[in-house]
Amino acid sequence: MAEHNDLGKFGEALAVQFLQKNGYKILETNWTFQKAEVDVIALKDNILAIIEVKTRSSIDFGLPQDFVNTKKIQLLVKAVNEYVISNDLDVEVRFDIIAIHKEDKNFNLEHLEDAFYYF
């Protein structure tokens, strides 16, 4: 597996640990619908958190969250609509980003709740 794929999987594992420590129930990881992949779907306090995890080895070219583009957001929204309907959920939906970047020998994690909105 390519090094960047390993970094991405590592970041997703860190994100899941962080979410579980903070009271989230993990419902799905790497859930796919058509062309969309949702990194983490979690539930807390009747809020369905749709979490895009972005991990970078450095921030030389920008913050991890800067790499969530409009096309990705559109794909996530379409996928999540399907997830909510197919699972007959009555929940509030929130889109989050967990941004992780390496600094020296440590990884910094930032949980951005309500990171983007859709219409």
C-alpha cells in the first residue's frame, strides 16, 4: 500500500479513537454509496455526525481541512441522504471534519464540528 494510504488509514484510526473517547457511537467506517465514501458515520445525542477525516504529513501546502472540496461535499450529501433514508433514521445530521497533521513526532487532531453546510 502506498505511504499516503497508510497515513490516511492511520488518521482514520486516530479519529475513531478520538470520537469514541468523546462519547460517539461509531456506526460505520468507510461506508460507500455510488462514488462517495464516508470516512466515519457516528451518533451522539441524536446527532448523526458525518465525518471526513483528512490527514497530512505536514501543513506546508495547506491545512488538512482545506482539501475538502465542493465535489466531495456534494458526494457526501448524496450518500448521507441515502444512508438516512435506507436506515429509516430520525436524527439531525451534521457534517464534521477531523483534521490531522504531523508536527515533529506527534500528530495534532482538530475536530471541526459543522464544518460545512449544504442546501
